[in-house]
Amino acid sequence: MASVSLFMDNLSVFYLVLVILWTCITVSCAGFLLLHHKTCALLRVRNIPLSMAACALLHCYWVSVQLGYVVGPVMPEDAEYWIMGTWLPLGMGLFHGSNWRFLWVAAHQKRLLTEEPAWKQPKKSWWGKLNHTGRVFVVVGAGLAVQILVTVLMYIISRKWHSSWGIPGTQALGSTHDERMHDMARGWEWWPTVFWQCIWAWIVAPIILWRSRHIRDTQGWRVQTMGCCLASLHATPMWLIALYVPAMEKVNQYFIPPQWIALSIMLIEIFTILLPCYETMRHRSQRSATIANIGRWEPKEEDHYQSSDTTKSIVSSSKSSSGSMLSMGALEHVLERNPTPLLQFSALRDFSGENIAFLTAVASWRDMLPGAGRRLSFNIAEKLVEDLNTNTDAVYSHFNRALRIYTDYISPSADFQVNLPSTIFRRLHAVFETPARIIDGEKQGADPSTMWDTPRSMPSDGSEGVRVQYWGAIPADYDGGLFDEAEANIKYLVLTNTWPKFVKERRMSIASGLSGEDAVN
């Protein structure tokens, strides 16, 4: 590599200023995402902490590379090798997992349209019990262990960084520091260090691009994923060209070879950190406007909701008044009469299908309850025994349906957990968590003959497999109003987030003459 000046020339100042400014921008934006990732519907599904952990490691490598022009001549000769052999692969590994989540979410949301979440026999495999994040850490951890082992092995057997041991003939040639650094930056010892970046850019990224070609989400996540994929294609080829093409020596005097990888990291940070910040702020602005519209229209009576039987006719009947559809009455009408188009849109486009599935599951559970209105304030177990002539199977059938709602949509172990206030969550957690753990086989010392069993009152229809039911004591706090507060919160969340986008999409599809299915696919 060409000699690099030790003096603080204009280019050195530029790199220092760039590092300071870009670090301040990315840290501020990352802090904003972490602060709002639990409350913003757009961010909750993305697993922001995992993405930020990946970006933090990649940014550390980016900083070291950008400062390479300034401090490279005084750095230890093997420092670049260890930095590139640890920070870069670990950051890339975590980034693989976080970016792959886009496809994982899209696939699992689609399942809400084709199958009802159901209990089967308790999972025996430890791998089966891990969520997406857990699996990412296991795979990345195994890959990193191999990477570190290879990096250490390469360091031991090569004499480039030490002359007292290693394979003869592998030492760095040259009598001056610059000549030795030039030779150290090249060779087979570096190949494993860019393996992860190359795998990501030329294998994983094209797979993600191909598999996401038909996904059209409303959150800008597909744009982010595609941008990250395309941003990495140049990194490894340009790094190799800069190292081995003599004509690049003049460029290397001002833009050292690892900076081609750093450029890729900078683009990744733009799409992973800055773009979600922009989308979040835009989402919050649109939500505020929606809430204002709801406030204007909610007090009004919408008589035509009662006479319309389909979502299409509802939207069509109010084309001249965009705000009239933004009311709880309109949303509840669709949920009661024809929730399928809204479920399709929320699962395929908005990645929030669990909210609609939760609302429909609660409505179905409430329809099973005895009594007018099905909103009971007394202990439901006692009332069910009284009304159903002590039919124990029917009592447990109702409780197991409620327990399934908890495990599928509220439990921390659910694939997609609905966003509830902590007070409501704690109440439901206190009622259902112990039975849920027994069903999942996690409670030690439980008697299988009394706590859970194969179904009697809820036989399988052949599509869901054998269900496991709870047969223990029903908690005293279990009653017909247990889900009321959770249902109200999720309805308001849908009304202010998914519903306005759905109404806009349906109105556009009606105007263009598309069917409801075409509008959401």
C-alpha cells in the first residue's frame, strides 16, 4: 500500500469530521428507534434491538477504517487483521439475521390467512422452542465461533505478523514499514475475513431480493431490505480490485482498500437507521391527522353502515367523504360482517395481521358464552357449570379457547404479540400464564392425567393436528369481560394505524376497477 502521511493534511481533517458527524447522526437516529420500538407499530415488527446491535458492530469497523488514512502508519501491524477478522463478520452475521426477518415476518403473517393458530403436542426440540431472534443468535454464534477459530489459525500459521513461528515462506517481504504493510494487506490470510460479507452480498441478498419480489408492504421495509442488498454488491469486488490491480495504487493513496467495504456499511446504515426514522416520523404525522379526522367524524351516526353488507359497498358509499369511514362504527361493522379483506390487507401489506386475528378470535370466543350480550361480570366457570347442566367438557372448551387466544396473540412467546398496555397485559398474564406453561410442557411436576390431555370436546378436524387442552383448575379471575380492555385497545390501534391505510387502498382499488383480492396481493 502506498505511503500514508503522518501529518494532518486536509484529507485527514475531512475523514475526522466525517467520522464525528456521521457517528452523531447514526447514534441519535439509533437512539430514536430504540426509544420508540416498543410503542410504534411500524417498528415493533422489525426487531430494532437486533438491527441496532448489528449496526453498532459494523459502525465500529467503519470508524476504524475511516481513521485508517490518519492513524494507519502508527497502528500495530496486525491490528487491521484482528479488527477485520472479528468486528466485520460478527456485525455482518447479525445483520444477515435482522435483514432476513423481513421474509420471516412476511411468511408467518401469510399463515394467518391460511390456517388458524393451533396447539399441537408440546415441542420437544430446543430449536423448535426458539423464536426468530434466538435462532439468529445460535446460527451467528456458531458461524462466529468458526470464524474466530479460522482467524486464530491463520494468524498462527502465517509469519506475516510474527517471524518466530509459522509456515516458512509466508512472512511479509520488504525492508521498510510501508513495504511490509503493503505485503501484509494481501494474501490468503484475509480471505476468511470477507467471507461473511461476500456470502451476504452475492448469495443471501439475491435470495432475499428474489423471494421479496411480490411483497408490497406499507411500511417501507421492502425498500429498506432491497437497498441494503444492493448496497453491498460492490464491496468485496472493489476491495479485491484495490488490493491487486496496480492501477489502483494512486486511488489507494487517498481512499484505502477497506474503505470500499466501509462505503457499503455507510449505505447499509442509511437504509437500516435513517430510512426507518423517516418512515416513523411520517407515520406519526399521518396518525395524528387520522386521529384528528376520527375526532371530527366519530360523534356522527353512520346509518348506511347498517344497510351495507360488504366492505366494498361501505367504501364505495362514502367515496365523497373520506373522513366518514374513519370511525369506530365503520371498523366494527367490517369486523362483524366481513373481516376477511381487512385481515388480508393487514397480514400481507401492513404486517399487523395478528391484531385483526386477535379481534376475530375474541369475537368468536365471546359468541360461545351463555347470556345475552355475552358480556358477563360474574365468575364464568361457575355460571357455565350452572347454565350448561354441569357439562365440564363445555366449561373447559370455553376456557381452552380463551387460553389459545392468550398463547397465540398475547403471550411473550407468541410469534406476533399484540401491543397491549402493561396493566392489561399483567392481568391476562396472571390468569393464563400458568395454564399456558403447563400446556407447553414447561411446568415441572405437573400431573399429565389431570393437567392436560388430548382433546375430548374439541376434536381435530384433520387440518390442525392433535390439540393439547388444559384440564386443571380454572383461575377465579377468569370471566366474560376478561378481554374487554384488550379488545378496546387493539381496536383503537387498528383504527388509527391499519384502518386508514386499508380504506385508502380499497378506495383506490375500487376506482381502478380491481377486486378486493387483487388490491391486497
